[in-house]
Amino acid sequence: MHGETKMHLEGFRVSLYVGVVAVLAVSAVAQAQTSSSSAAAVEVSEAPAVEVSEFSLDTLMSRPEQILLQNAADRYTFYIPLSPRVRLRRATLALAFTNSISMFEPRSQLRVRVNGRVVGQTLLDARNPVRELSVDIPPDLMEPGYNEMEIQVAQHYASQCENPMAPELWTNIDTSTSRLKFEYELPAIQTSLAEIPILINPLGWNPYRLTIMTVTSKLQEFDLALGAVLSEGVATSLKYRPLKVSHAVALPVPEEIGETASGRVALIGNPADADATLFGTSAKASHAVMLPASEEVRESALGRVALIGNPADADTILFGTSDKVARFLPDKIAQEIVGPYIGLMRHVADRSRFVLVISGRDRDELAIAARAFLLAGAELPDVASMTVSDTSAPEVPRYANANAIEAGHRYALSSFGVQTKTLRSGTDSVEFEIWLPPDLFVPASSALEVHLHMAYGGGSDPGSVINLDLNGEFSSAIRLVSEDGGIFLDYVISLPASRLRAGSNTLRFTAHMTPMTKSDVCFTPSSAGLVASIFDDSWLLLTEARHHVELPNLRLTARTGFPLSSPADGSELHVRTTSLNHDVVASAWTLLGKVTQLGAIAPWKVTIGTNPAEPGRHELIVGPIGELPPELIAAAPVRFGPSGLLKAVVLEMAHGQKDSKTVRRLFSVGQSLAQPQAVVQALASVDYEAGPDDRTYMLQFESPTEAGRLVTLVTSVSNSSLRKGVDRLVDFDLWGSLDGDLAVWDLSADSARTTRIGSRFHIGQPDLQSRASFFFSQRPWLWISLLVATALLFAITSVSLLRQRARRNRT
């Protein structure tokens, strides 16, 4: 019995041993398979995906237009941005063009150069004038930054003895059809704060999308203000690249998302399937924390979390006090938050994107960290995280811009980045920008004087010139009359200041020099002397100007941000949201980013909240139609919503002033650089009842609570349509189409529909002479009447005094 039992035990032990070994073997195999599959998954997830971007050449132009290359030799230069975040794999150009049917094919050709290297060429064929040239651009030829792509032509209609400026020598580049295509990867980012200028840069081909993530279930005014500061900081780094902000709330993954007594909510706890009492107790109660149900529980920048709002699949900024953000961060990073904290880490789901953590132990420290990012985001140290001690901001001029000029001051061209340069005929230019305050008023006698120091070579025809273009339009010329060449010191070109425009102005000098020829002899002229140099110690002067402007003017706001961006530090702007809804808040942050980019610096003194503006501030109000304050609805020239009031322009005519030689001699006052076109309008009003209108509106009018202050209102029928409309608004094409005082657009529109329907007012603080000048410049006959009345009064007074004197003499 014992032996049998012993045998059974031994057999059991053997079976158990074999079973354990088998289980361990299977587990090892399974673990190995899991490890290999996990490794493969990690390897796949870390391998960056290939992305594709394609766009037309006209998107690279400041003013989209067709290109016409003329004469025997001509060229046009594009500058192609390449983000340092991109690893380029392939670049191709499809160049659509049409050449003249008079081309002499053996000697006529088109070349494409990128950064000085020829990457493609073709003959210009008169028998096949409409063509497309496909060019592969070597990826290693392009570098982060702006890459120069030059299209050159050599055009001939004969083998010899031809006119190099013959009108039949032309090639047209179709910029709307020609396209650039890039295939690229986004490699994993480097987690250093010094990389922020690389990660947030203006060189992207598409608008920059950003998710600002908070960690409290209910957004508060403090969160709204802090998100605005962070949006301004990002917009400053992006410069002119459109910023589109989304907002989301990150919460720990709830145990359940389902239907409850209060609807669809996220539940953390153990709710009973029974009657519920909110914020109350009962004798037998289960407890649960109830939060708004997120759209989805999914992988995000922070891992698997519950998200409320509309997060974009993009770079993320996470902010909150340390006790709130710690649960979403690795322990090592969470323990580093011992003060105002700025840290950078990789996106959990996409290593090519980042999460910027802004935190602190309390709200004061959190605000210091956000302000440090705003003021010094591009100059942070080469570390993954930092603790900020304190910040300070400088005092800046009211009209701050790197290229700003002030009336009565001399500015060397070197102040605008100009270096002494030798120009070759038709191919080179000296170009620079000056910036004028948006509210500038220039007297009629005011001029922009350009004092040039220059030299030009010999052997040029007396018809040779150096042209000066202002904002792309010909404005003046310098004739180069001496065939022996010459030197000019303090050559003065005087342009009427009224030809300038508010904000940025571009001046460009181009040499057009032709060699001396003999009409009766066919010979090859020399071009060695066809050069001219402009020296960087040349200078310019705006003789006279004042500050006075008429509002509303959406075109002025679109070009310069005025008056929202003035003063430059934002001390006279308040952004007001009608609620703390995610879409409304994101819309306000996006618009504030646009205003920041139109100014020269980040406006750190801007205020934002759901409260009205303090006295002395212009207002940017963002919210759906149903939440607009009643006083604004009453003051607006139109009324939106189901019960609306619209105004239609029935007739619009140019507003002229009666003219005579006497008026022109006696009256010459001046004009505002931002003056809208003078028109006379006939408006019709229509009250209506209608359903929802998904379009978005932008409207400007004088504040009903403070004279001389502007309200800029952006609204739509719902929170969602408002956010989508604002995202579309900040794109280059639609923003550039703003005009008048009312703009309306939908998501598919290429431009906004604009009109002027409201009353106008003036702002500025000119002296008495400026006020009188502006007033009488709009009413010349009143000026004449006043002069006549003054003369009559003087005559009557003189006659009366003479009569009194005569009577005294007789007495």
C-alpha cells in the first residue's frame, strides 16, 4: 500500500514537474513572442511616417499673380520655406509655362536653380509653346530656412543681330498651376527648451495647430488668462504663420462613461443604479464623482486620459498647479516642480510632437512660469526643464516696430538691414521695408525724402535708369545720362508722403541699363560697365506727420492690427469672451495670437475675461450670437440671430469734392494714410425672422459705453461654428480680404464679403493745428467760407474804425 502510494506520489511529482516545465516553456515562448511583437511595435511606432505636402507656387508670393519673363534674359526668384523639424525625402517641381511662338529654339532655354545649383532645364520650343517641366530637387540641396529657387530664361528670336528687348521675347509662368510637392518625415524631437525656436517656427507649409490642455473639470477665468499668455508666446515664435488653438481638459480615465440620472457623464466611484440626489445624501447612498462626459477616452499627448473639448492632433501645452498635473506626468518630472516650472517632454503617442509643461505649486508660480515663456520663449537654456525665479518686462514705445520711422528723424538705410550692393542690369535690386504708425496723418506738404549716395559704370546708353518702386508700384527714376559713368552724393528723391500706407511699406531700387549701340552695325555689346552701386550710408527722412485716424476700418486692422495692437504692449486692449466654453475660449486665444503677430512684440499687458473692459481699452468680443450682451446688440448697426436686422447697400457712389483753381491754391491740408475710400452710400434696412445661419461675422463699431473706443465683435450662431469660422478667418487669404466695418464668411469661401454700414468716428490726440487740418481737409468749402467770413469781418471792422476816426477828426 505504501509502495503503491509512494509510486503514485512519485508519478504525481513527475507529472507536476513536467506540467510546470511545460507551462514555463509555453510562458517563455509567449513572453518571447510578446516581447518580439512589442519590440516590433515600438520599432514601428518610432519609425516616422512619411507625410506629403503639395502647394502651388502662388502661395509663396506676397501678391499671387502670373509671372511674365521678358527680353533676352530675365529671372524670377521664389523663397521656399523648410522647417527644421522636417527630414526631407523627396522634392519635385511641376512648372507650367507658355513661351512665345517666335522663339529661336536652339538658343532659347529655361533653367531652374535651387540655392545656386541648376536642377532642371529645357529648350523653349516655338512649335510646342504650352508645356510643363518636371524637376526633381535633390533633398540634400535644401536646408532649414528659406531656400532660393530661381527661374531663369535666355530668349532669342534669331541666331544673331537681334533686339534684346524685342516684345516677342516672353515666357509666362502659370503660378496657380505650377506646384511643389514634398515627401518628408518628422523625426523624434529633442527634449531641450533651447529647441523651442525650432519646434515652434514660422517655416511650416501649413498653419500651426496647438492644443492647450488644462486639468480641472471646470475652466476658470484664471485659466482663460493663462492660456492667452501662452497663445501669445507661441504666436510670437511663429511670427506670421497662422496659429490655430484648440482647448481640451484632461482628466484621469473614469471607471465608466454611461447614462445616469443626470445624462451621459464620466463617473469615478461606485454609483448605485437608483434614484440620485446631487450634492445631497440619503440613508443608503452610494458615492461617485460626476464629471462631464468626454467625447472619447483615448491615447493623447499624456497617454490614456479622458478628454473634454476639441483637442487637435498636434503639439500640446499642459498647464496647471503641481498637485493637478502630477498625475499625468512621470514621477521624475512631477518631483521637479518645486517652483515656477517650464519643462519639455515628448508626446506619448507621437514622438515627433512635444508636450510643454507649465506649472508651479500655486497660481502665482504658475503665472510667473507662463510669463517667462511669453517673454523669453526663444532664449531658454539648453535643458529639459527649468525653475523660474522672477520676470520683468521693459517699457516699450507706443509704436514699436523694428523698421518704424518717426517724422523729423533721419534713418540710414543700414538701419533697415541694407548693405552696400552693386546692381547688375535687370537682375539685382536693393529692397527694404519701413513701417509707419497706422494712425498717421500726413499734411499735403509732407514728403518721404530718400537721400542716395551711389555710383554707376560707364558705357551705358543715356536711356538707362535706376527705378524706385514703392509697394510694387513705380514711383520715381534716376536717369544715368553720362556715358562715362558717375558718382552721386546726396541725390534726393522726394515722394509725396500721401503715397505711403499705414504699416509696412516696401522700397525697391532696380537698375535698368542698356549698352550703347550703333544701329547700322551688328555687333556684340559689352555689359561689363552696366553696374550701379547703392551705399548703405544713404538715408531717408519723413518730413512731417501727426496722429489722427478714422474708424472703424477692418482693412486697417487686417494690415496692422490697429487699434487692437496699439500700444504695442497691449495696455489698451481687452479680450472679452461671452462664456468659458471650450470653443469660445479657443477662438479667443486664436484671435489674440493673430493680433500678437500683427504687432511687433507680445502684448503682455492685454487683459482677458468674461467681464467688460475697463475704461480706456478697446474691446475684442468673442462669443455666439445668443450670448451677446444686450447693450452690444443695441449699439451694433446690424442685429444677428433668428430675429435679425440687416442693412443692404442699395447704392454706393464715389464722394467727390467740388474743385476749382481757387480751392487748390487756398486749401491743401493733408490726409490719413489709413483713410478709407470716400463714398456715399444709400442703405436699406430689413427686419427678419429666420433659422440658424452658420456663417461667421466680424463687425466693428464705436463702444456704447465709452466714446472714442472701438468694439471688434466676432460671432456666429453656435460655439462650434464660431471656432471653425475663426480658424478659417486667420488664414492668409481670408484675413487679407477684410474691409469696411462688416465682414461675413463661410468655411468654403475664398474671401469674406465686406461692406460699410455703420457710422464713423475719429481717434488720436493731435494738437489744435492737427485737428483743424483734419477737419478742414474733409470740408474744403467750409474752409473757404471761413476765410471769406474772416476777410469780410476784417473789412467791416476796418471800415468801422476808419469812420470813427474820421468823425473824431472832424470834431
